[in-house]
Amino acid sequence: MNLSLKQLAIYLSLLTIGGGAGWLGSRHFLPQNRSFQQLKNVTAASPPQSVVPNSVSGTNGINGGDNVNFIATAVQKVGPAVVRINATRKVPNPISDALKNPFFRRFFGEDEQPIPQERIERGTGSGFILSQDGELLTNAHVVADTDTVQVTLKDGRTFEGKVVGVDTITDVAVVKIPENKLPTVKLGNSQNLIPGQWAIAIGNPLGLDNTVTIGIISATDRTSAQVGVPDKRVSFIQTDAAINPGNSGGPLLNAQGEVIGVNTAIRADAQGLGFAIPIETAARIAKELFTKGRADHPFLGIEMADLSPTKKQQINQENNLNIKQDTGVVIRGVIEDSPAKQAGLLPGDVIQKINGRPVKIAAQVQKLVESSSVGDVLLIEVNRNEKIQTFKVQSGTYPKR
């Protein structure tokens, strides 16, 4: 085509700005008066500035200078209160047990040095400081089977921590260190989380101290059964922020730098999935552990399942029942001599309400029961053979295992 020099210059300028269809969708355009050098200093994990709350990030998503985005601000606020916890415990030595078998023993001389009956196992986890006088929260599996742990602060100070209480049912534990005027975290609210919100995890994964990962809230109210840990009593927060061994016990933060959950690496096969204990559950259990050294959990004695047409058919066949509803929370089984059994609940009952509050999934039932206290009377409305009935169930104490 015939172009004047002026037209050619304009055409080339447009190509440079647009970059073609392959570039336009992936390039990062600079805000007005921002240089390329300044852009390099903004973390790749920073969200688009248009979606960062001004209350968090300040003008144009930047708070405190070009090098600090809302993630860095949250981490600077909370990081000093996140600790590394090193635990050691004695476990049976499998070699010693094997050598009790004469078949294996004959390969070793009788004069050989005796094999130790126990071996030392070492593990690393995370935790965070709740109070200035040294109260810490972490996961139960981080400090299980040990009375003391080594706690290291971000500034390098190390203390011997006393394990005050452990609750395996919720995987929450508390530790006390002998120090005052410590940095603390701010607790947030996990009750109204929406999938898609930002989530920030801080901890020591794989022994790498003070590691920060970023993601979103992927889902809420994941039941213990869904997560694959049916022995727990927690409705988990699901996130795609990387949570690996060593992250356990560290905080999950919202965009404001408030703790909304306790990270727990409970699924070794989880890739791209992480789970956290809601902070309301963790804080309540922590308070009980610090107060009396244990946490009591209300217990009804029922096995539940979320209904679907396929699930309904399966339960009916396996238990010789005649459930007609396609949705809801069905009682699959009732434990003998349990509060539910004594109150008159039966397999096949479909739970409609608890204390007047409608429930549609098992996670809601679990949350309502767990938020009550041992000894409380719960009004449980059920659909039994197309008739609505209400039962008064006085919760007991969760049996010790």
C-alpha cells in the first residue's frame, strides 16, 4: 500500500501500542506516571488494582509505596506473630519390634548391641501468637505426644514452649511461652466468607521459614467426611493458597491481614487444595484448652448423609428404609445408648430444623451442634414417613477415643 511518511509513522505507532492480538490479552499496562522499573517491583501475586479494596490497598491498590501491595501490608502486620514450632517425640522403633521375631534375630549375633526400643521423631510446624504474654495457637498434630516444644519467633528468639492442651477432635492445640510484650495477630470473621475472596497463608512449609502464599477462598463448610478426615469435627475452609507440611498451625488471612482460619496440611495427596479450621472454632477451643486443659464437644450419636436421588436409593436398599425425599439431611444410623437414641430418633429420619433453624446439608447440622454446649437441649424437627415430628435431644459429651 502507498503510505506517506506521516501515515507510516502513525501505523507503526499503533502496532507498538497494540502489540497484536496475541499480546493485548496478556500485557500489563502501566498506570499513568508509572515506569517499567517501578512495575518490576510489584509482586506478581498482586491482584489487578481495580479489584483491590481501597480500605486495604490505598490509592490505586498501593499502600505505603510502590513496593508494598495489600499482600505485603498484611504480611508485615501479621508476620512477626507467626512462629516456627519444632517438636520431638519418642515413637516405637520398628526394627526393635521386628527383632523380637526369631526368624529375623538369627541374622544378628547374640552379643550385638541391643536395639533401642524407641526412636526420636522430629517435626516442624507453625503457630501464631494470640496474646502478648505468650499464648500460642497451633494444630494438635504438630505438638501431639509431647509436653514441650521449641518455639522460634521471626526475630530469631527461641523459647521452650509448654503444651497446655491438645484437642484431636478439631486438630487444635495451645502452647505457652515465657515472654511478655509479644506481637499478636488480629482475629477476623470466617462466618461470611465468599468463594473468590483473597486468602493469604503464612507458615514454614518444608522447613522454609516465613513463607507466604496467596490464593482465594475456594469453598466453605467442607465437612470432615468430604475432606477425608471423618474423625474430626470441623467444617473446613477450602483454599487454593499452597499449604504444605510445615504450614500446619499457621494463619490463613483475609485481605485486611486478619486471621480467618488455621491452616492444616491434613491431606498428603491434596494438590492445589488446602484446608483451614475456621477461626471461630479454633479460638473457642483454644479458650477452653487454656482455661481447663481440655475441650468438651457436644455429642448426639447420629450418622448423617446429604440426600440425592442416587443416595436415597442406596440408603433405602442398604437399610430397608422408605425415604421419599430427594434432598435434605438423612440420619443413616443412631448409636446405641446415645442421646439421639434415648430421645427417639431413628435411621431414615430426615432432619428439617434444629432449634427452629432450617438445615439442608450435614455441614449445617454439624456446625449448629458444635456451636452448642454439652448438656444443651436441642429441638430437632424431622420428617418421618412424610410426617413432621419434633424431638428434644439433650447432648452428651463426645466419647473419648
